[in-house]
Amino acid sequence: MADSWGTAPAPASASADPADQAWDTAVMKSVLADVTPAVNGTAIPAGPPKNEQALKAAREAGWVPPTAHNYTSKAPVTALNGDESETQPDAAPAAEGEGVEDVPMSRYRPSNWSHDAMKYEWSEEFGDVGPRDEKLEKELFHGEFINRAGAKIENYAAVKVILESKTHIKPIATWDDAGLHPVVLENIKLCGYQIPTPIQAYAVPSVLKNHDMIGVAQTGSGKTGAMLIPVISKLMGKAKKLAAPRPGLNFDPTRQGVRAEPLVLIVAPTRELCCQIFDEARRLCYRSMLRPCVAYGGAPVREQAAQLARGCDVLIASPGRLIDFMGRPELLSLARVRFTIIDEADEMLHDDWGEEMSKIMGGGDANTDGDHRYLLFSATFPKRLKKLAARYLASDHVHVSIGRTGSVHVNVKQNVMWCDQDKKMKALYDLLLSMPPSRTLIFVKFKKTADFVDDYLYNLGLPSTSIHSDRTQSEREDALRSFKSGLQPILVATGVTARGLDVRNVMHVINFDLPSADHDGKNEYVHRIGRTARIGNEGLATSFYNEKDDALGPFLTKVLLETHQDVPEFLQHFKPEDGTLNFDEEEEPDTGDIAADTGADGDAWGTADSTVPPNADMVAGDAWGSSGGANIDAGAVGGAAW
């Protein structure tokens, strides 16, 4: 099989067959959930592929049949201008940040948008803690879509931590020791979070002690939980005091003007990442007064505005739609915001986003009081962004780096294979059929390549779908739902579109095209392969390499060496002569920084040997704003004696 993929320059690798690599494929065999055609969007039976022999081969390899979606529904929907009868089936959606309010909703199918997902609806009669909702609880915490910690979670304990702070931050060792609100603690248990990851161990006490923060950690290390858990916990006991008045149950957003005044603003670069953070916020806000909402481009403005008008305490938004809403003060005010969180901060602070981020961080009626905290999180954080971030952060901010900035975790098995450019399609097909069927994410450089690869695989009987910025938002959301459910377990994507995605049991990432070294390709590679092996799980990353990728060769070689993996012979000449692995963006801690090895020093983790309980000064009152007399049923909240 390898011979048909091309020949690497001498000395060539003796074998490029994935079956010869040190990777146990048995772990891939049981990770796909049972699938049915009843996934979001009306699934219709796929027509016979052009290659019947390929269809048979795909079935024999264990792949489910390909599935198409029907987007021709003529169901009546509400237009954005309020005219219930208006339909314009041929209208195209506007790009994010443009005149989105003129987009006819008839372009979209109703009732399956991510922003309409069920969330806990608070009632004043609940008291301090809302009652359980079994139906909602099943949807929020159903195991199919939650990434559970894997068997290799212990590998995180050996990661070096660099802490830059004027204040000593004592990391938490367990959730029970963190001083979290008991409802948040119960939700953490429902999510299946066993122990804090290193970034969570440092982020929770930093936020609870009212510090601004930069958190840099490897992909799949729990950064979303690190940003949400302490913020939601800190506000949960103060929500009634701080939140804007909530409209009543009979509120009609089409007739009554109530604007959203969130306490938390989270900004992320892609629509898919916004929806992903929103899902996590729905879980962690469960049984509380805090109501999360999401706003992103490509979806109906009116529906998103209606959700905000029903109450919004945690707003997750993409930059374009957020700026649109900021220009409508009757709809959105940022005057109450206590926490501004920037996810994928390396991307958001890039020059390409300069104007938008200036408006978001200090525009409109944004809260500029001293109690406004700024949190920045990313897997990579180049030196050049450090000074830029300092514009927004307090001088006593905490900077935590878990591992080398921009590093790849050892739980990802990386295979780099030589593949001539004109042999990539055949190589991809052979590779997919040589592996047990599992969720597979294929990265390409260009949108047209994504469509071409998707069509190629689909016509060979493989259950593929694709996602990129030229797809309508409904198509993008359908593709992700089908991928997550296992109905279409092969997703072809451009790197930017899939940035930050966290999908359960992605076992294989394939770089059909490696990123360009001239366009931040090093960081892009880290983000791409980080879609697998998340939260202590293992995963495989396969990259097709040829002479066009030589500019990225030295970096790939150092990454393979750093993670103790085999370097193919066609990359051997890139190995550093002195054996030193110096990465361009590597930086030493500033004078006075604290370096702690999470596995070497018990105090760094606040273990049982510590004489002072972790963050004892924050337990209860200051940590989550309790008045000291909260009426909470200990038996109903994780059995905690509170």
C-alpha cells in the first residue's frame, strides 16, 4: 500500500504503512455510538455510490453507509422583520458582521439551532437552589457527547508548570477542596470530572482570588472548564444581587423591550467553538439563576435576540455578531459585565481581529470598573502577544503555562508519512480502510479541497461530511451533529473552522494537507492534532508529508523528538545536531516567576501532606458570594454538609 503513495527522498523510510506503526488499533474499535437516521436535519437514504465495489469494501471494513441531508423543507418560518408569511427560499445568508438582520429566516430550518438548546429556566419560587429537572439533566449530562477523562489522565501530573505571579497561587488537588459553590460542585460530578487538570488546578484559585489571568495549556487539557467553573461558582451566590431584572414567565420578547445585561462575556473566534462553550455553560449553570446564551453569525438574529431578552447572565459570542448586538443598546448592554473571557486568545489578539477586539474590550458601555476581571486562555501564546495582552490585564495578573507553550501532549501518537501530492486521495482511502472505523477528523488547507475530499469519500461509500466557512450555518451545525452522533463519523474540515472543537472519541486526526509554515503553521499543527487524545484519552494523528512541507519539517521533527516518538528517515536530516530542542516561541519565565513540577513537589498540588487546606481563606463566603445563610439542602447537593 505504501509504495503507491510515492517515494520519499533517499534515505527513504522502510515502511509508511500505518499498520506497521506502534499504535494499538484495538482502542479504536468500540468508540462509535449506535447510530440511527434520526439525527438533526432530515436524513434521507444515500443513493448508490458510483463505485459499487468500493461500497462493498467500506461495509466490509465496518463503516456505516453514507447519509445525505434534506434541506428542501418548505415549513413556514418567521421572517426577521416579523412578517410570518414572508419566504425567500433563494436568499443567501450574509457573512458574519455584515447586515445580518436582513437575512430571511426562510433560509433556515426552525427549531434545531444551537442557540435554542434547552437550558435551566429559573423561577423566583425556587429559593436559593433550583429543583432537579430529570428531562433536562438527561440531555445535558448524557454521556454520548461529553468527553470523559481517559486512562492516561495521570500523564498530566508530570507536566511542568510555570507560574508568573506576584501572589503565590496554591493549586487545588481535588474539587472538594476548591471552595466551590455546592451546586457547581454537584454539576462537576454530573459532568464526570474526576480531578482537576493542571490548568484547572491553577485557574480556580486564581479566579476565586480575584486575579486577571492568562492560561496557556495543551489542547484537550480542560481549558473550557478552567474558565467557566470558578467564574460561575463565584457569581452563583451573588446572582440575585448582581443580575439584571429577569422577565416573568409570560414575557413576550416580540412585544416587550427587555435588554440583556450579562455578568460574563466569553468571546471565541468560531461559531462552532461558541456553541461548544455554550453547551458546557448550560451544564455548569444547571439548577442556578445564571442563564447562558450564545450569539453567532449565520443564524437568525431575531431568534438569538429573543433568547437574550428572556434573560442572559453568561453570553458566549463570536466577534461579528457581538459587535452587531453592541450597536443595538436596546438589545444588549455590557455595563454589568464582571468577567470578560477570551478563548483561543492567540487567535483573537491577532492583528486580523485588532479592530473588533478593541471595540469589544472597551467599546459601547463596557464595564470599566476595578471589579472587572479579564481572563485569556489558549493552547499557544506567542511572545509578541504578551505585551498586547498587558493592555487589558491588571499588573497583578496571573500567567500560568502548563508544559511548554504550544507543546503537543504525549498521549497523541503521531505518524508522519511520505505521500506524493497526486497520491493523497488514494492514500487517504487506503488509510481509512486499514483502520477500525472510528471518529476521524480530516484537515485540509482549502474549502474547495474539503468539498472535493468529502465527495470523493462519499462516492466510495464512506460516511463523510464536511465543514468550512462557505457552508450555511444550518449545514455546519448538521455536519457537527452527525459527526458527534456517529451517523457520519468522518469529518473533512479546514483548520480554522474546526479550531477548538471538543468532540468525544475522536480517535484519528489526519492532516491531508499540513498547514503552511508561512501562515502560523506551527501553532496550527498543534491545534489540529489536539482534537484527539483529550482529557487523558489516547489518539492517533497521521500527517501526509512531501517536499512541499519541508518548511515545516524542522518543527515536526522537534515535536516528534519532544514527545519521544519515531522520526521517519525522510525527516532525519532535520534533527538538531547538538540534540537541543529549541522552539521559536519558547520563553523563560520572568524574574521572580515560580516554576513548579506538578509531579515532583507535593506542595505544588496541595496534597494531603500540606498543613494548610488549599485556599482555606476562600472557602464559602468569599469564594462564591454566599451571605452565610444560604438555604441549601445538603442531601440534594452532592451530600455536602453546607
